[in-house]
Amino acid sequence: FAELYVKDGEYKGFKLQGEESRFKQIVELKKKASDLKILLSFSHTVVNPDNAQGGGFSKMSSTEAGRKAFAKDCLAFCQKWGIDGVDIDWEMPGVSWSGHACDPLHDTDNFTLLMSQLRETLGKRYLVTYAGYVKDKVVGEDGTSKYFDLKALKDIVDYVNVMTYDLDAAPHHHSAIDDPTAYWDWKRTFEEYEKAGFPKEKMIFGVPFYARHSFSESPTSIDYKKVLTLDESLYKIDNWDEKAQYPYISLRASGAFYAGYDNAKSIAIKAEWAMTRGMTGLMCWDYDADDATGTLRTALWNGVMDKKY
């Protein structure tokens, strides 16, 4: 990950999140796997202590000068390190989910302009992707908008990594394929993108490696590896919702739904669902939440790489 550096409303460059030596180790993996693709993802969060206005996508993308300077820096970075492109994780245009300033009147359009500038500057040699929402842009009666303009982006980007998780919380599943009782699900997401004419082969849906209990009460989420260590006298973790094709945790005492999560079975089902619809693959958030044996990573890899697709 990297983060933008914005000062006094102007784009001043970007910084890696973490040590450069660690990034170098990742790039060197290409020596072992020549077809490995490495992208630098620009995060909406801030870790560098001197970067109080980090994550300032709204400010950077609001001017042509800012967009061109950023794209130029991205090209230079890709050329320097020999990586394969950039990914933009802006959560979300027109919405201040990250706590940073936003511009509901212009963010959605400026995001499209930013991606267009990246494509122009990086050309077809490098990949241009972004972390997408499960809905198309929403325009208000006051002229404001939020999220991403799928119709405008579909011919610009190589892929969209759709964040098909955190779509609800207990007592509903947060990443089910088909769950009409939840706020949203994979099926409705696919329909939303299809309606916008977004190519199936550019869609990459996201699999959560964690359980979602709440958005406000602790614990809000539980890593998969910690789900496996929950006190069995208090929690039952092997429940299965046949309709939603999704596992969930319940409370032993009352039987109440506690949190939905993915396991190897649900991931295999998701992989088949996605690949038979012509999608390119799946992604996960995040790698570190898996157990020590890589149960979820293995299920994801096997499901996507199944030769029958």
C-alpha cells in the first residue's frame, strides 16, 4: 500500500506504507514467478505520522494538475520498481467513510477523470484497477453523487475489485451470494454491474477472511483464524444456511445468529458461481486473517483455478 501526501489542498507526492525493504522483497518474488502481477494500491487510510491529510483523493483529483502529477509519479514508480500497475482504494467518492474531506458535488466525476488520466499516462503496458462498491453511482436531488460511475469506468479500467463484504451485520450475513433479507448480496451486485454494461471479465468479487458481527459493537469483526478458536461452550461455528449458502456463528445459549463468515465450503461455491458467470477471478480481504495452514487461501486458489472454467 501507499498513501497520498496532500498539504494545503495540493498533491505533494506519495509514500509507501511500511518499509521499502519489505516492498523490495515482494517485487523480488517475480524472479520465482515470472507471470506474477504486482500492483501498488493507494489506500484511503493513513499510517505515516507526518501525513495528517493523507488519503486526500478528493483534493488531489479535483484539479487537472493534481491528476497529471499523480499519474506521472505512478508511472515513474512502476518503471523504477518493475511492477505492473496501480490500484486506487478510495472509500468512497462523495462519502467520508475514511474521515477525510470529500466533495459530494464533484468526487464521482473526478474519480472517473483520475482513472482516465492514469490510463492515458500508464498506457496499456500497466494495469489500472480500483476497489469498487457494490452499487452504481447514486445521484441525489440536490445534484450530489456518491460511489463510482460504472458506465464511465467500464472502458477505462482493467479490473474492478468489488468489495462484496460488509454488506450487512448480524443477524444477517455480510457476504452471501443470495440473501434477500440482508442489505445487499453478491447476486444483486452482479446485476447492478451487468445493468451498467460492465464487462464480466473485468469483475473481481471480494471474499472476506473474517466474520462480521457488528459495525458498532465490539467485536465488530473476527478473523477466520480466531473464529476457529472461539469457546465452543459459548459459540457454535459450524452452522450452515442452505438458502444463502453461507456458514455462520450462533450463540450456544440462545441459538441466536452471532456472525456470518466464509469457510472453505462457501468459498468453493462462490468460486464456481463467479467463474461460471464469466468473471476473471476473486480476491480476498485479507490474507493475514487466514489460519496457519492457509485453508481459505487454498480454497480460493483451487476454486478459481479449476480447469473446467
